Amino acid sequence: MSSTSDPISTINLPRKVLTFFCNRLLFKPTSSLKSSTSKKTITNSPKMPPSSHITRLTFSKNISPQSSSPLFSLPGELRNLIWEYVLTPYNDPTRAYPSSTCYARPDFFAPLTSSVSLLRTCKAIYFETWYLPWTTAELCFYLTVDVRRPPRVETVENVQRALRHLNNTNVDTTINHVRVFAQLCSLEDGMRLQYLLNMEHFKPKTITVTIRHTDFWYWENDESLRVGGYWVGACRFPESVEKVRVEFESLERKKGQVDEIAQQAVERWEFCRKDGRKLSAVTGKTEDGKVEGEVKVMKWTGSSSWQGIRWIRDEVEQGKLNYYVKTVTWRVKREDKREEEEKVDDSSVAKDVPHADFWSRAGVPLAAVAAAATVGQRSLAATRTRALYLDVSTTTEEELGYVGADEGLSVEKLREKIAVWRRQNPDRARRVYRGFA
């Protein structure tokens, strides 16, 4: 970086963070960051998404220690805080996801990107920070069908390659946070989650499993919420895990059901690490004996349209749905001794365990998997309520064009207008709306 460059704009940090040294922040000019063994260079793009395809560049010339730079006169611990602050990925607002998808949501409204211009200032900074855009990222996995996830997502295979590369270059592979968006049909048998958890050198501190409104069983038919608990008893988490969080999300009108299954999860679920340590959500009991847990509530409003269908059954205002999310947190239990898995000959229970070969390769005792299958109290179910059936639950943009809905029409009036139009135009309605009968 030349001495005439503006260090603040180049590093892309808020001025107040670097005020105390940026007035005199000068680097010795260095050659372009080229690998001595490869033609790869750091691109001129100021933003790069965190990627599982990472390669550390090597340099043929000595790296200047930047002894004249006030930044490098700071203790390494302070420099690391600055590096992490700059390179922590964030949602790129210039590439926002369409609102009419089930994966556009708070904190996940766009692909993640990272301001990597800092790595291009000099070789000394690159040497200290090249891996941070990856290790500071919130790794995100989708155990879903294709239409329920963004076009580009991380895969276990790609992340595994990155972990091995980091480990081979003596980088600590600890990751602060991993999030898993999971449809219940892909989560409840535990196999896809365990495949993810079994990556080599995978050291997450916190894992969050998010079950969205459209991830529940038969949400389209407005069935009562339920979650199978087989995966809770069968899956074994890495020894690095300190917290497991599960987010239960549904419509705000189903708040009571969400609260009910979240309370059941606090009381019934315990997660287990590979070293035998258990994670519990229980924090105490009330005076009347009710179990209390660490829970948090969030509410947000999103689009009522998805894949060309508008769910006016659940609208609270035109084109909008209100969501209610309850997060339960499990932490490692404070115990003097680690709990040991009950010693049972796996061969004696293998015949009773579905996919026994998979669980054996995953290193999970088959006795634990067998027990998970028989412990019915791990399953959660809200009190069965009557489904909300309406003459018109959904509609399409094409149908709305024929109906001629205007901005001032209430949701109730719009339903009535669509119902009348369908009765008057049955053939056309069948063509523009597959769900019309």
C-alpha cells in the first residue's frame, strides 16, 4: 500500500475504531501478493464471500515486519481483535435474496461476504489474517430440498477439504458458530446431521438448529406442530461444542403451540457429546415445580408469497405474515465426572437399529441409537388444535390479476372476492391455480 492511500477506506473499518493510530498508519510498499508456487493473486474486489475453497499463498521474498507501522506496534491480541472485526462476514445488501423465498429472513437476507481488502495491504497482514474470513464465518448448512435453500450453499465435502487444509497448515480450526436449517423430514432420523457432525477437525463452539415454519410436517394443511426426538438421542456432537440451540418458528397465531413444544424440549431433551458430556436446557424450577429453561423470543414479519403461491389464509395484512420464534439453549452440564455410555455389546442390538452400519461408522454406540428409538418421550407435540380451513387459503399472482385486487382491499374481502371469481370462472381458475378444486 502506498503512503498516499487512505488506510481507513482501504481497510474498510469505522473511523472511531482506528482513530488512535490511523493518522500515522503507513506501510512500506510491497509487491503484489503473488504465490511463489502458483499464479493465484488476491483479486481487486473489496468483498469476497467466505468460501470452503481456501488456499494459503506463499511468498518467495522475505516479509517486511512493518516495524515503522503503529498498527504492528500493538500487542498481537489487540491486532487479532481488529482483524476479526474487519473480516467477520456479513450479509451483502447488494445481492439480497428475493423476499418471496423461505430462506430470506432476518440475519440471512443475502449471501455472506467479507471485506478482504485488508489482506491486500501488505504481506505481513496477509500472513496474520489469511484464514480469518473462514474461521470467523458462521458456517451455514441446509438439510433441505433444493427450493428451500439459497442457490449456493456450503457442502460437507467442501468444508471438510477446508478443515483439512487449515489443520495441515497448523491453524486452529475452532469455529464460533454453525447453523443448520433443517426440514424435519431430513432431521428426524439423525443421519444427515451426524454426517455433518463427523467431519474431521470440526470444532464448533455453538451449533444452532433452526426449524422454520415451512420445515414442520404438513404446515400447508395447518396441522398442529410436532417434532420427532430420535435425532436428539442418537446424534453425538463434537467435544468442542459448548452450546446447542434449537429455534422453533411458526406463525404468530400458533404462538401457544410454539411455547408448548419449546417447554417440552426443555424438559425432555438432552444432547450428548462424543466424550459423553451431556447438555441440558434446564436452569431451575419455579415455586410451583415447573421446569425453567434458557429461552429467547423473536418476532419478525416476512412475505406471504412462496414459489408463486400467496398464503392469504395466514396473512395479517396484505402480502405479510407474522412469525414467532422461540429459541431454547442447551449448555454443557456442570459435572465432576463425565457420563459414560452404558457398555452394551453392539452386536446384540444391531438388528434393532435402522442403518446400523452408518451409526457404527459414525462412532455412535448402537445401544444409544437403539435407546433413542425406544424413548418416545423425546418427541414433542403441541396440543392438537383444529386446523384453520378457509374457502380460500392460497392464491397466485395470475389469479390476483384476474380478480383485480387493489391495495386498499382487506385480507377478508380479498378472500371473498377470490371465492366469488372462482365460482364464476371455474375453468379459468383451474388453469391458473392448481390447488383449485
